[in-house]
Amino acid sequence: MCQSVALLVAAGRGGHDYPMNTATLPPPEATAYRNYHRLFMLRNAEILCIGLGIAIAMLFFEIELPLRPLLVVIGLIIALNLYTWARLRVTRNFSNNEIFVLMLLDIAGLTAVFYFTGGASNPFVWFYLLPLMIAATILPRWHTWVMAVITVLCYSAFFLLATPDSSVHAHHAGNGFQMHVVGMWLGFVMSAGFVAVIIVGMAHSLRERDRKLAEVREQALRNQRLVELGTLAAGTAHELGTPLGSMAILASELEQEYAQSGDRHLTDRLGMLQRQIARCKQVLSSLSTAAGVQRAESGHAMEVSRYLDEVIREWQAQRADAQLRLERGALDPAGRIIAERTLSQALVNILNNAADASPDHVSMHVQSTASELALEISDRGPGLSDEVHRQLGKQPVSTKSEGLGVGLYLAHAIIERLGGSLSIRNRSSGGTTLSITLPLLSSTEPA
């Protein structure tokens, strides 16, 4: 409890004041769902336009069209749209590959319609650019390039294949019309290349900007939560002073009262209770925010091995029942780290979580280079669910009924603030492994 309060107050003082209405971007699955729904609506419009175009051509311009194959093609497009509608009703998770395949089927449908309505001379053949532009804005780059190649090949194939009904368009109208058709093809190829290179690059830049904005907003929201938690914890720490003082007095009186009872077990328990109360009071007193008091998270340069020894001693003083298997890899003897109090508390909290999961099986592997310290802390507990993995580092989450869920959340924020990283994975043999990287001071940096 005191460890969490210490982390909360330190994080709250170290945070920044962000507006309360910080917005978060929609999750990726929501964006994919909206894109899938837009394709469904666009295909509805495509079916309507194809039907109207065929009706106008036959009724008003008296152009003879192969109606039966066109109706089969329209029926297949309708079937594809019914499948899309069914998918929208049963799930909200759509991959880019699924959207890409559906758009390829749309191109196949357009190709069939153009083949039976004039081929390259069809004035609406530029519709090929619609799925290409959509792909450029919502799909990865290689999807767009593949689609650009396919649309150019389909368009080019019309020059090699004979149109089933030569009366659809007068291909024999003269060299002028042939030059017009070739010009349309050349314009389409240039437009497809422009979309595949320029538009894709612009869309990629926009997506990258949105990704960075999402990261900044998530960081702002996390800092906002830290400030709120730190403010709450500061008040809680102040309120804990009086009951802790009363508990210390009662524990001392009980120890004196039963000192002559001869009950060694009771005496040991009372002594442990007094030591824990004293530790809580020490932690709370170190968090004083009075003027002139040094910040709790301020630190100084220290050799890596010495710093780790201090952290392990502090943890073992709290968890004498836990067993730690320490594995030291290659450690740079000149490596130094900023020994911040909040970092020490975060590491102790992580070790406590591992000891809670498996007190008899806690292992810690350490190694360092000239610029980075790597820690791996493992346990043999039940592991973490996928839902917990998704929430770690984003908001407080606990797998213990009596836990507040803020220890690991704050440890993640503190390590990232120092320029490090924290990740968790389930072990194949059971339990979890938490990997931490922390930057070290270079030999040229001042202590």
C-alpha cells in the first residue's frame, strides 16, 4: 500500500497538467469497420449506376447490349454485396487483406461489365480509378501497387480482346476515334501511376501523422491520469499519518504488555508489525512536499551493479519469504545509472508482483552494454490474459482481488519517462516474464 502511494505521489508531482477533455482516437478495429461499411454503400451505388446505365443505353439510345451476361454479372455483384452485409452484421473485426480481396472482386465485376459494354471505348472505364484511389487511402502501400498493376492490365486487355457486340461502339469510325481510345488508355495509365506513387505517399504520411498524434494523445491521457492519481494519493498519504501514529503506539503498548508472556510467536509478530508501520511512516515522511524538501524522484549517478544490489536488498527486506534467483550476465563495469527513488520503488513493486505470483520461483537476469541496462524478471504464476496484456501501461489493471492495479501502471510510466521500455509476455512453461530496458549514462555525461 505504502509503495503504491509513494509511486502515485511521485508520479503526480512529476506529471503535466493536460486538459480534462483529452480525446482518444478510435481503435483500429472501429476504423476498419467503417471502411468496410463504406465499401458496402459504394457497391450499392455501383449496382444502381450500372443498372441505370444499361437501361438508358438500351431505352433512350437504342444500343443493343448482351443483356443476359450483364444480368449475370450484376447478380454476382449483388451476391458479393449480400455477403458484405452479412459480415457487417456478425463481426466488427476486418483485416486489410479481406478488404483488399473484396476490392479485387469489385474490379473483376467492373471488368466484366466493361467487356460487355464496349471495352476500352466505354466512356465510363475511368471508374477503374475509384477502387484504386480508395485503396491508396485505406490500405498499405503494396496493396495499392498490386491493384494499380491489375487495373492497368485489365484496361490494356480490352485492346487485345474483341468486344462481343461490335455495334456497342463504332470501333471502325476512323483513326480519330482510335487515337481518342488510345489517349484514354494512356491517360488512365498515367493516372494509375500517379495514384500508386504520389497519392500513396501522401496517404502514408497522413497515416503516420495520425499514428503519432494518437501516441501523443495517449501519453497526454496517461499523464492526466497520473496527475489525478498523484493528487488523490497525496491527500491519502496525509490522512494516513494519524492512523499510522495510533497504530505505532498501540503496537508498542501491546509488545510491552506481552513481553513477559513467554509467547515467542506473538512477540515476533508484534515486532514485524512495528517494523512495517515504521516503514510506512518512513515512506510517507519522504513524500513531504514542504518547501525546500528534495523531490522524491530526484536521483544521482551510481554504478549499475551497486544500484541493483541496493534495490534487491530493499526488496528482500520487505519479502523475506520470497526466493530470488539472480543471474548476472555481462555487465559493463563503467556503466552508471541515475538512481532515482521512483525507479527503485517501481523495480521493487515489480519484484513484489512476481513474488505474489510465485514466492518460491522469482528469477532476475541482468546484463548491460555501454548504453543500456536490460532486466528480465520472471515468475511461475498463472500468467496474464490477453485482455490484461492489452490494458497494461494504458490504465490501472489488477489481477489480484486486494490490489489497486496502479503499481505496474505507474512503473510503466516511470520507466518510459526515464527513456526506457517495459514489456510483458507469458512464458511457455507457465508464468510471465517482464523485460525492462533502461538507458545508462555515457562516460562523457556528468554524474
